[in-house]
Amino acid sequence: MKTCLIALCLCAAALLLQSVNGRRGQDLHCGACRALVDEMEWEISQIDPKKTIQAGSFRINPDGSQSIREVPFARSESSLLEVMERVCEKMSEYAEKQDPGSQRPSYERIVSRDGKKTDLSGSRFDTRAAASLKFTCEAIVEKYEDELIEFFSHETENVKDKLCSKRTDLCDHALHIPHDEL
């Protein structure tokens, strides 16, 4: 009887630990996706909007015409692939922050892009967390490359929600997170 009780307690503890680790992994994937979207949007905004590139087929149609069109370079596939190659390096500029209400981690940028001071209260910078965020970001870019190109090739509202929650389910548990938080 005592052995069964101990085994039951160990099993319950293992399930609880697995649940906590699962939720933590879910939070990490969601945070990485949301940070990735923020960084890609910022990178795209830094490219001259007047810069264009020819896209389409360079084959000549039977009537002698070509199906070539001018598209904004910032939203071209080649530009987006370039951005995706380097965007996960920016994850080292993020720190983990504990939500006081839910006690769940979120990730926020701790290095300002414009040189202004950032509020670091409640943030915990940990090189392991930053490395995990970077690794997860790279996995997301690799797995969802087509979706990223699809969403960023056109200006779209609420990319974080549409990509991270609805399309990929990386944040399906976090639909209540405000748009400006990670």
C-alpha cells in the first residue's frame, strides 16, 4: 500500500513537471514567434520603400510579351529570405519577463533600437534563455519559411496573431496577449 502511494505521488509529480515544461516550451515558441514578427516588421520598415525589383516570369509568352512586374524590394522574396537569414541573431537583445498575474514568461526587447533607455524592471537576462529563444526562432524560420514569405510579401494587419496564433498555433494558448507585448 505504501509503495503504491509513493509510486502514485511520483507519477503525479512527473505529470506536473511535464505539464510545466510543456507550458514553458509553449511560451518559448510563442515568444520567439512574436519576437520574430517584430524584428521582421522592423527590418522591412528600414528598407527604402521606393526601391523596387522586377518579379515574375522572364519567359517570353507566345504573343512576345513577358509577365514581369515591379514589386517593392522590401517585400520581395529575395529581400525576405535575406532578412530571415539574420533576424534570429536579434534574439540576443531580448530578455525573459515574468507576468505577475499568470507567472508565465514573456519575452521583451531590452536593447532599444533608437538609443532610448528601456524599462528593465522585472526582466531577467539569461544567456541560456536568449540562446533558447534564438534556437527556437531559427526552428520557426526553417519550418514556416513559406508562411513567413506569404505574410510579409504583402502588408498585413496583426501579423503576430494571424501567423503565430491562427496559422501556426504557436500561440494558440495566448490569444489574449495584447498586440504590443511578447
